[in-house]
Amino acid sequence: MKTFKIFSVVCSLIILSLTSCQPGSNITIPESSEIPSPKTPSVLRIGWAGAPDSLNPGAAILTRSYIIFEMVYDSLMRLDLDGTYHPELAESYSASEDGLVWTFKIREGIQWHDGEPLTAQDIAFTYNFYQSHDDFPYLPIYTYSFASVEAPDDSTVILTLTEPLPNLFSQLIYLYVLPEHIWGQLEGSQAIEFEI
């Protein structure tokens, strides 16, 4: 009985291996010098289980809002799928030996959605703006160690920390940069109520 089971298994494996090795059919792809015309444009709709709580990067709490922010705003740094940090708005960066002063060079030619150029002043304004608003629920967590943020020219941001911060890049990815020429006009509670 045991020999029969072994024989059956061996025969089954042989049959499976022989049938899986059948030659495939020859598929010929016709050569055409004609480029096909584009199809009618289509719309991709993505469903969400709920609405974002706010379209204001300072006021939002829910992940749904941050998914939208990723499509609208940029940060100095970005996190890639492999877990490494890379400059996004920054072109390059350097740190002082003690890790307290970080200098970021900003990419040239970046524009806001309204065509205005992005400058280092926008980034300095944004970080100082986030720091100055205690009514923003989470942003003070990311800016608590910022002693100062300055833009000595249009392409340089100098970030001075109160203490070395080993996870600085992981904080910068959530500090979405805002256009000063729009957000700079907001006063008091307008900042928490304003949405993109």
C-alpha cells in the first residue's frame, strides 16, 4: 500500500513536469510604423471613506488631509519608499560640526501654483509661522527645537536648533512650505481657519 502511494506521487510529479514543459505558441507582433492615435481621455476617480478634517496644513489632524497635502505642498526634504531622506525643495544641505546649524540651498526655478517664484523667504516664513501659532495642534511638535530660521538670500535657509536633532529630516517632511505672499496676510485666528 505504501509503495502504491509513493508510485502515485512520483507519476503525478512526472506528468506535471511534462505538461508544464510544453512549447508555447508562437506569438507574432505585427510591425507597424503608424503610431496609434490617443484614446479618449479618461478620469481616474479615487474613493475615500471620509472627508479630510481640514485643508489647512496647520490645523489638520487626520491622515486623509495629509494625503491631499502631499499632492499640493512640498517640503525641504522627502522620504523615499526605501526609507532614505532626500532633498525635495532643497538642492543641497550641510550641517555645522555640532549639529546645531543647518544650511539648505533651495532649488532654482520652482514656482507656486499661481506662478510666483518660491524663495528661501517662503520657507523661513513658513517655519516661523508654524512656530508662532500655538493653536496649530501638531506643528509645535516639529518646530520645538528651532531656535531661529533665517533666509539671508533667495536661495539659502539657515536653520539653527536649540539642541542637535538626530531625527531632523523626519520632522522636516511634515512641515509643508506655504507661500508667504498668501499666508503672510493672515492675522490671528484667520491662520487656523484658512484653507487652500
